[in-house]
Amino acid sequence: MLKLSRRSLGAAMLAAGAVALAFVGFAFWRASRTLRQLRVKVAAENEIHFNVVHITRKAPADFEWISAPAVFVQATPFNGHLFIAGPAGLLEYDPSGKLLNDYAVGRDLPGSPLVAMARGTLADTREPELIIATAKDGLLAFNGREFRQILPQDADGRSVTAILPLASGHLLIGTKKLGVLLYDGKRLTAFHPSLKAIYVTSLAGTESDLWVGTLEAGVLHWHGGESDSFSEEQGLPDRQVESIAIEGEKAYVGTPLGVAVFDEGRFARALAPGVFATALLASKARIFVGSEDQGVIDISLQPGRIHFTSRGSLAPGPGLAPNPGPAPVPELSEVRQLFQVDSDVYALTRGGLYRLDPGGFGWQPVLRPGGAVLSDRNISALAADNQGRLWVGYFDRGLDVVELDRSRATHVENEHVFCVNRILPEDETGTVDVATANGLVRFDAAASPEQVLTRADGLIADHVTDLVPYEGGLALATPAGLTFLTAGGAQSIYAFQGLVNNHVYALGVSGDELMAGTLGGLSQLEKGDVQVNYTTASSGLKHNWITAVAPVGSEWMIGTYGAGIFSLDREGRFHSFDTATGHFNVNPNAMLVTERHVFAGTLGNGLYVFDRDQQRWFTVETGLPSSNVTALAAIHGYIYVGTDNGLVRIPEQVLEP
């Protein structure tokens, strides 16, 4: 039997221990490596790639903006001047109120409305800047000399709704779909898993104690590494949050139905019941509540006081005594921001800036936008009449009749002329027919409404989406079918008579042939009777939702909502295009044909232009006030391009591939 010496036994034990230690070390290394890989993987999943670029864009010199009313969204003092952001761009005013610079979206800035702004010093530049959020082009930063753009590669990361610069140099970013993001100057990441995949409306607080307002999930309070959620069940007046203000340990949360007060993170009470609280400014002694339609409410936080609206009406709270307030200012509505500079309190509304007079004389106007030719920015229809006037229809503000040679407009707005879908001038008579959501309105040659036709007058529906001249009368598209107006009266057809779908969006006419684009495909009619229907199931059509139809020579151009543009030949065959057929949307009736071009307005992809000689499409986006092109018209060699953010005029001759 083999015996080991004490020395040999010790050596064997040491060797075994070394092996065990090596195994443990290997296991620990392997676990650490796995943990590091997991951390890298998690970080990569949370990280959003982005680019930082300096903006040097300038719109083509031939592009001319037709002036539309400026809309104020947010104001921020910076470098001794006041900057005001809005859908149209950034305005810079000196202390006297003189406009110094106008940085327009689409011309000087990316073509996306500005939605929020704040002053901050970010870690990647370490100098004060204006941080500006855009609706779909990420972030802009302006140091007073030049702009740079922080542009996430993910489109959802570009749709910014709120920003909060922090003292650390970090920036918290609210988005429509990705929740709250954190930008530290080097990386753009999700801030915390509990704040992902929410529609953020407002941000307030700090990096360690953050309040997040949402569109439909109430308010979230992130602190201590976790989030508390508050909705109507926890006392919030409404789950849609419009504004947040922080004062000490208290947080004030504005909703469409009032203001909730939180004390040390717990719901305490509600203020201003029924008030659409769009803006808040809080101090220890009082809180100002800016509203959509009730002015600014001054609420004393001291016992025995009452809150007072700027329109002169008292809104009593339980057990409170009257508090004299400022004189009423009728136009103080649609309040977008309340802020303080030194001891002065300011209210920014959609259409002006006001200062609260410390002597008790109420809100005094400080700044208002300059005059404009147009009445609104959100354009839905365009047409030129035989007198050289441009008719401009709005999504919800009636229409303007613009005398281009005199740069002035006559505005028409009433219960019928409100939401305008299509405008059709009749050259022979000088009359103009206007399709609206509330009927068909006929204007005389002097641009005065002279007749209104609705369902009570024989239309198949009040809502008229499109109209074209047809068979000596008119063909009207509606969500319920087609109505034909002739000297003999009104006659209608719908799916029962063979129409492919009742919801008709667009019409095109060529001789006796009428094309009706619907939600369910395309119907071809002759003399009012359906001849053939085209759908994805029965033809080469790639998408059934048809939004625009126009005859082009011997063919038809067909715009869809979801698959771009196709052509249809006389043999019933659909043809796609390399550039213009794809996953994008053509806006309803946003198609125009001239001798040289076909134009198509899209939802978010700018203007598509087809060169009829070269038989090719190209796109135009730089120089437009928005990439959402909603309406088109041609007059005197110019193409008028209407968007949801204004109108631009372009000489047709400069539009080349």
C-alpha cells in the first residue's frame, strides 16, 4: 500500500486548492463577463443612435412665403433678447419689442413646427443655448450665432413633445411614443423602463425627482428609482395632463378639468375645478393658472382668499373670501405659457404676450405678432378663379379670397363655410363652389355666398369631400356615396348601385368618364353608371384607400393612402413608379396637373413632382413650411403649395429634377 509523506500530502492539497481556486476564478470571470455582456446588451437596447449636424440650410431664393398669422407657443429670454417659438419658426425681439430676426421653419430651420423651448447648458457644448423641440425633426440648439440639430435615427425619437434641461448638463426629452429619453451629450437613451412607451405632454422637476405628464395615463412621479402613477382614481381631475409646476415640496398638475395639488408626492386637493389648465406658474403664496378659454386665474394659497379670472368673473373655492383681481382682458385666451422675469409675471397666449401690471391694472399687452395676409396656417384647399384671385380654404377657419396683386384677403367663416375640403371655380359664370363638412356653398362672382345645399336639398350627405364638373352639372363626393346635380335636380348612387364603397374621397373627370376614389377602391363611371371597379383583389391596385384622382393625357394618376402613387392606363392596368410608389400617404385631393408637371401633396413626405417630358418623379421638401402638403393650385406660372403650417409660392419653371 502506497503511503504519502506529510510533505507530499501537503503539496497535493495545495495543488487541489489551486485547481479549485482557479475553477472558482474562472467561474467568477465567466459570470462577470456574462454580466458585462448583459449590461452592454441592455444598454444597446436602450440606446438610440443619433447625429449632431450644423444647420446651414437655406430655402431656394425663388420660394416665396404668403404671410400667415404667427402662433406663439413658448417664450424664453436669452442673451438680453426675447425669443418666441411657434409652428412657423423662431422670432427674436429686442427689449423694445422690435423684431430682429425671423428664423422660419422650412427656410432657415428644418420643416417641422417648433413645439417647446428652454434655456440650458448641455454637457456637449458647455455654453448656454436655447434648446428647441420640434414636432418631427428632433432637437435644435441655438447659441445665438448658429443652430445645430440633434437628430435621432429612429423616427419615433424625433417626435419631441417636451424638454427639461438639467443643472448637470443632461437633457430630459419627452416624446410621443418612446416616453422619456435622456441626452447626456454623448448618448441618447431611455431614461427609465417605467417611463417608456408613453405619450409625454410635460416634464418638471429634477433628474432624481421627476414629474411626467402624459396624454392619457395621468401623471407619473419618478423618485427613488421607481414611479408612482396618478390618474382619476387617485384624485387627478382628468387623465390628460396639460401642464406641471413645482414649488418646493408641492407639485401642481394642470388638466382639462382643473388642477391637482400634490404635497411630498401625495395627492392633497384639487383647485380651479372645470378650468382647462394649459399653463401654470407657482410660488409659495399664489399660483397662476393659464387656461384655454378663461384667461389667467390668480389663486391665493393663503387661507381666506379666492381665485380670480382675468375676465372679471369670480371662481370661488370652499370657505374662501373675495380677492380683488386685475381688470379683465377679453382677448387673453389660449394661454400657452406663464413665466416670470425678475418680479414681472408674463402670460404668453397663442396671439400675444402680456405682462401683469404690478399696480393692479391687469394684464397689459406687451407684444403681438405682425399683420398677415392669410387668416390661418392650416390650409386644406386651394383654387384660382378667373379674376386672378386665390381661394384659400382652411381646416377649421372657413376661407380667404386673396387678391394677389394687392396682397389682401377677404375672410368668410360661418356655420357652413368652416371646414373646407375642396374649391371649384366655374370660369364661364365666375361662380365658385365650395365643398365643406357642412354642405355645398356657392359663391357669386363677387365672392359672396349665395346658396347652400345640404342633405335637406337632396344631397346624399351634408359632408362633401370633393366635387367636379360633370355632364353639364356637378358630381359630389361624400362619405355616403355620390350625388349628381343637374338641371333636373339631385340624384345619388351608393354601393347598392354598384359603387365599390360608399365613402368617396376623390373625383376625377375626363369627358364622359368619371373616376371615384373611395375607401375601398376605385370606381369608373360613364354617364353616371358604374362600369368597372378596381380593388386589390380584382386588379393590380396595391392599396384600396384612394385619396386623389387626376387625368393626365390618356392615363390617370391615382394617389393612395398607404402605397403612394400609381398610374392607370386605358386598358385598366396599374403601373408603379420607382420613386413615387411606396409606403407613404397622398393627402385627400392634393393633386394638380399642369402642362409640364403633375404635383402630389403627401402626409409628411413633402411635395412629389412628376416631370411629364422626362416621365420621372422627384421630391421637394426644403423650402416648404411643412412636409405635410395638403393643397395645390396654379396661377400665372406659379404653383401655390398649401400645408398644415402655411402657404408658399413657387415659380413652376424652377422645379426641376
